Amino acid sequence: MVTCQRMLERSRRPVAAAPGPGPAAAGPGLAKIGPMTDCLFCKIVAGDIPADVVYSDETTVAFRDIAPKAAVHVLVIPRAHYTDIAEAAAADPALVGAMVLTARQVAADAGHESGGYRLVVNTGPAAGQTVFHAHLHLLAGAGVAPALI
């Protein structure tokens, strides 16, 4: 089975960009990537794989993690495929802001905005990233470990 990373390396093809500073402004090799045929999260965005979606808009999708580490454990992903959050930030900084705003809304909807929540991003295999589609973890409620730092 071909991984998302391999697919990304073989098929870096630009798709229609949103208005504003585009990938050219972000640097070479940072073009927005279309859906990857072997990407689990792209399949969720496309509706090919079911997920417990708690929020969706034109830019992001948020769904419950299948192996939750806290009472609220939701993954927030962009609809566009980027290998990791660093690539997404370089190509489209506003997208990362939209992901954080989505997480805030999901936390508020779950009753955790004022009590606090944690956002976790793993970038690369050495940091524990296992699905190579940009995403962040929203953790709140029972089961959230004490502050890491």
C-alpha cells in the first residue's frame, strides 16, 4: 500500500488556489495539493469513509478520534491535503487559523471553551504523526493529562 507521503512526493500537482497570496508566495514546492487517493483523511472529507463528524464548513472538517485520549478528542483537518501543519502554514497561513477557530467552536459546542482545552499537533513521524494529512487534536474534559510544559 502506498502511503500518503509517497503519493504526495509522486503527485505534487497544484489545484485551483483560493484568492490571496498563493503557493508561489509561500515558496517552491508548497502548492495546495488535491485529494490523495490513499489518504485516510481525504477519504473522510470525500465521504468515502464514515466518521463521527461534529463540525464541517467549506475549509475544515472536525470528527471524533476513533481512539480517544480524553472525554473530548476531536481531530480538525483541512479539506485540502497538506502533509502536515507546517506545510499547510507555509502554503496557506489563514487555513491554520481557520483550523484553530474550528477547534474553538467545537470546544465551545462541547461546553469546554471557558474551562479550557488543549490543541496538539504532531508534525512528522518522530513527533508521532501517523496520518500524513495536516490535522490537530482537540482534547478537553476528563482524561486530559496535566500540562506538558
